[in-house]
Amino acid sequence: MMRRFSKLLVLCLLFLSGCDSKIDTSAKDVKLDRDVCERCKMVISDKDYNAQVVNPKDGKRYFFDDIGCALLWIDEQKIEWASVAAIYVADADTTKWIDAKAAFYTDGANSPIRFGFAAHAKAPEGEHRSFSQVVKSVLEIKEERMKARMAGTSDTMQGHMHDDQSMPHHHH
């Protein structure tokens, strides 16, 4: 009887605390092949590299197919609430959502938009980067791609730009 009562009490407290904080900034699942990347407008069909950004002021969430897209979107849209945004990224090891700002990143992943970063909840062996290092790298990659485009080079890395709709593994 007592055990049942305490369970009920916990449920009531959870319920009350839930009502109190009106805005839900927790990570929500992406509907694969339905949800679209906020920045490049491509359908998200791969759950290994997804990212989502939640505005804590209104609970509005934005989905991305690659952490690179999320970071460039924040930069390009001049998101005023960026510093307080809840940013989640898929853990490359479990595909569960983890806090992007606390994650560890490795290079060389075959991520959708070819930024190549895979996120990990636990520090992987070998070289890895912090969130702030990834932010810096993504902006540098964008810069290089812009220069390459201006110069008209057809390097394979540059071929995978956002407006190139012929990306091989996004099939419907």
C-alpha cells in the first residue's frame, strides 16, 4: 500500500513540475523521410547525424540532417537566442539524442552534408574535438566551399553543396 502511494506521489510531482515549466525543450524524435532539414530543405532520411535546435523562449524546434547545417543555420539566420538554445545531436554510437554542447566529435564520418562530424556522448579514443572547435571548423568549411565555388573548382568535396539536389543517398 505504502509503495503504491509513493509511486502516486512521484507521478503527481512529475505532473506538477511539468505543468509549471510550460515550455518543453527536450529532444523529440525526427520523423525520418518526413521531416525536412531547416537549412538545406532536404528530407531527413538518416538518423546517425541528425541535430535539432530548440528555442527555449517558445519551445519551437528545428530539425537538421547534419550538425553542420544546424550550426550554419544559427550563424546565417543570426539567431538571437543561440546562446540559450537547446542543441541536440544524434550520438553516433547509439543514435540517441545527446547535448551537442557537451558531446565529443570525431572527423571523417560520412555525414549527409559532408561536414564529416560524428558526435559521441563519451570521449572516444584518439583525436576528437569539442563543440566550440566544431563550430569553428564548420564555419571554415563553409568559407572554403564558397571560395572553391567562386574559383569554379570541381573538387569532390565541393560537389556536395546544399543546392546540389543529386546527392546519392537521399532517396525517397
